Amino acid sequence: MKLPLIALLGVACLTTSMSLAVAAPSTPNRVAPATARKFHKVTIVAVEGKISPDIVLVRRGDLVRLTFQPKDGTYGVYIPVLKFKGKATPEHPVTFEFAASSEGEYEMRCTRYWSMKHWTENGKIVVE
């Protein structure tokens, strides 16, 4: 059995005003190592049952903030490996953060039914 490979950092939020607390370095003049984590802010726009971008590419160790912003109604968002479920509307996008802790491809699903192609129109998070 394959264990979940992405660690969830935060709890879902219904607004985009979340902030990520970052500790200040102990020595202000110290140069960050080459392996320092990057912080990615990605807004995924949902329209007519399709999401864009449908592939979110990050590196292992990166911190990621995903915001789901629908343009035409209410969408359900489900990311199985993170055990994340949320509901997003045009007025209230859903935002959450996670650390990409392991390489792999992880499914993102829209839980709103659009057509027979519904389950083929989903996206994924790719951690390199």
C-alpha cells in the first residue's frame, strides 16, 4: 500500500487572505543554501467544468498555496492524497497550503458533475 506522499501544512480557508509565517533567520547576513524551499502561489481557475492550469508542477520540499477560483458556479474540490475537500464559489474561493514532501503525481478532482467526460477533466499535482 502506497502511503500519502504530500504533507498538509494548513487548513482550508474560504478566502485568499491567508499568510504563511516564516521564521526569521538567526543571522541576518547568512546566505540561504541552494536547497532552500520555494513558495509557490497557484490560482486554479474553474470554468465550464475545466480547470486551468490542470497540472501544477513543483519540486520536492517546496511550499505550495493553491487557490481554487470558480468563475461560473459552485465547485467541489477534492485532493485524495491530502484528504482535502472544499467547496469554492466565485465569491468565496477555497485556499489551502501544503509542503511537497515526496516526488510523484497526485490527482486533483472537481466534484461537480458536468458530463460523461467529467472524470477525465481533472488535474494533478506533479512533485519532481
